[in-house]
Amino acid sequence: MRNRRAMSLLELLIAIVIMGLVMGAAMNFFIGQSKSFRRGASDVTLLQNLRFGADLLNQHFRSVGANTIAGQPPIIYADANSFSFNADYATKTPGDPNAIYYTPNAPASEVDAITVSNQITVPGGSTLVYPNFDYKIDSVIMSPAEMITFWFAPDTETVRPDDYVLFRQVNNSAPEAVVRNILKDTVPFFQYMYLKDSASLKSMDTIKAGSLPLEFDFTSDTVKTRLITNLRAVIVSYIVTNGLTGPNERTRPMSLIAPFPNMGDRELETCGNDPVSMSPPTISSADSLTVNVQWSADGDEASGERDIMNYLLWRRRVGDAVCNSPFVSIPAGSPPTYNFMDSSIPQDTGKVAWQYAVAAQDCTPSYSNAVVSAGVVWIKGTNP
């Protein structure tokens, strides 16, 4: 009897040990499976985040300049962390053939051009205030192309100092975070490709970092004006993470080249009649080396044929019979008044009086009669 009891206790101990080993193995298996499941779910979230960001940016950037009206800039601001443009991306109008997406629940303030009354500073670190003109199809109908801005900013909702978030904003509406868990790559978030015209050979090149930002400012910087109107694609680069750190962190690089198919397609073979005549410009000294030239928009820019593309400026010494070639071309798009700061007047040994002439150019191109500043001259070296 004692032997049986001893054997029963021994068998029970053996069974408990075996059961413990089996349970331990099962627990290790389930823990491993749980970790694999969490890792798989984290990777799926990462890939979804990556794909969503790529698709969203590609859809928007391909719409740059879509259905903008004459004078409305396709691209407003372009920098390494921020990109702002106009496009007819969304509409509330059923059957609208021009907008890219029909979104009946979109706010009315997000389906038309932003107005001067809702003027804002372009988001993402810019100091550019936009717009300074209501872009209208007629006296009451606003352009259907809204202002859309994407920008990267540090994510203040995470503990990681290197986390960024991608924001999107339409007109002056509240910004929305569209992609989180972003790390900066070895290159800027946004890079830009432009159409380079050299010796009659056209090619694509990348905007140098030192030339950024490019902005809708047609009053003083003609080099950057040419660059922003010649942009043809944006390169987007960043790294998406699963939001974890250390050995649990997973990363995937995202690189996208999005072309601007609506840029550069606005040249027409004819634009009707020649631009109407303009009022003479006025000039005044800004300082001892700079002249401020001011003129009113041609009547065919904001009304009439609405086909004004550029304004040409000439200067001449008072007494000269002709103005020779224009020294600068200013793209249209900033009515009703234009200002140009001229700091490139030739250095003369004597005191020379200068005056300016301006003419409007349409897309034929045809020109209005050049009008000369009326009796106002500036003498280099004598003005305050």
C-alpha cells in the first residue's frame, strides 16, 4: 500500500513537471506569435501610411494649375518644406467637368479661389501674404481654382524630436494632419524640377537650394519669377516609421516625382485684338540708388479679353529719341497696380535723368502702345 502511494506521488510530480514544460513551451509560442502579429500589424500600418501619403501627394501635385483663370498663378510658393499652388481640385457642383473630384460635402470656402477678404500668410514658414487680388471669371463669380498648401513641420504630439507631420490646408481653412511618423531623409522634403532653356536647347534641371524659396512676387525678382513659372515637377522625399523606437522601429523611404502637366500649356496662337492703351507709369526715388516704377494694369487683364501675359519696361535717358530694348519683363497676375524696384540703373559719371516706359503684352504676342512716364524724372546720385 505504501509503495502504491509513493508511486502515485511520484507520478503526480512527474505529470506536474511535464505539464509545466508543456505550458512554458505553449506560452513561449503564444508570446512569439503575439510579437509577430504586432510586428505584422505595425508593418501594415507603416505601409498604409506610406501608400496613402504617396497617393495623396501625387493626386494633388498633378493638379497644379488645373482650371486656373488668366492671371491666377498656378504656383504660389515653393520651398524645401512647403509647397502652395492653385488648382480646381474639388467641386460641389454636380457634373462639373473641370474639377478633379466631386465632393458634395466639401465646405463652400474650399471649392473656389481664396478672396482678398480671407487673405492669409502662406503656411509652412513663409512670409508671403496671398492673395492681393480677387481672381474672378466675371464681376461676381470667383475662379474655381482653390489655394492648396502642403508643408512639413515638427510633430509636437510625439516625444521624438526628429518626428515630422505633413499638413494640408485649403484656402484659409484649418490645417489638417494627413501623414504622421515622418523622419527627414538626407535630401530636402521638396525639390523642384524646371524647364531649362539654354542656347535654344530645352532640358530639365533641379532648382538649387540657394534659389529657394520661389514665390509669387512679380515686382522685383525676375530671375525667380522665371523659375517659378518654369517649374515642371516636384520631388518629394521622406522616411515613414511605425512610430516606435529602438529595435522595434521599422522605417521605409518614400520618394515621389510628381509632374505638373498643366504648367506651360497656356500659350495661344491668337488672342484677338492688341492690348488696349495704358496710362503712363509714375516713378519716384526709393533711395539714392533705387527707383520705384508704378503703373496700373492694362484694361485687358482683369476685364476685356483677359489675355495679358506680361508687362515690358523700358528706360531711357531724358532727351533720347528711343528706348532701345526693354530691360525687364514682368509677368501679369497682380492687378490693379504694379510696382517695380529698379536698382540696376547704369553708373554714369555725370548726373543723368531717366524716364521709363511700359507696354502690355498679350499671348499672341501683341503689344499695347508704350507709354512714357509723364514729366517725372530721377537724377542718379542727387535723390535722397
